[in-house]
Amino acid sequence: MLAEYFPVLVFLGISTVIGVALVTLGGLLGPSNPDSEKLSPYECGFEAFEDTRMKFDVRYYLVAILFIIFDLEIAFFIPWAVALDEIGWLGFNAMLLFVALLIVGFVVEWKNGALEWE
């Protein structure tokens, strides 16, 4: 039984060694000259505040979440395109329904103003 999993274990071992080696080499050989700008906290598309209780605009997060949702949904196109010959017309029609739902969701978000920045 171990012989069946041996290629997978070899692959995992080699990839772990390569990953650790590359990270270590990057840390050792990479330039390291930090200055005040590199060490300053910068996050979420705007400068850090002094007071953590200050109000801020959450539209940036809304756009980011919408991007992630639509990006993940678009990722379903790749396996669908690969398996299109095997799934036939039923799979094609299912993907058309999926695309229609994507378009409806995008239009609803657009009409509700979720993509407006001002």
C-alpha cells in the first residue's frame, strides 16, 4: 500500500525542500535595507490613523469582497472548459444558467451602488 503513495510522498518531500531552500536563500541573499517608509504600517489602501476608534469608509472592503466573490465564481470556468466534451449539452446549459446568475448578481450590485466610489 505504501508503494502506491510513494510518488506522492516523494513529490511532497521534494517540494518542501525546494520551498524551504528558496525562502532561506531569499532571506540570506536578498537586500535588507529598511527605512522609515518600509517599516511604517500601511494597510487597506489608506494611511494608518493615530486613533483606532476613528471612523473610516468601508466601501473599500465592499469592493474587495465583491472582487473576491466574482473572482472565485469565474474560477469555475476552467474545469468547465476542460470537461466540456464529456458533460455535453446539459453541462453547457448549466453553465449558461451560472453565467446568467453571475450577470444578474453583478447588475444588482451595480444598481444598488456597491461599485460606486463617491
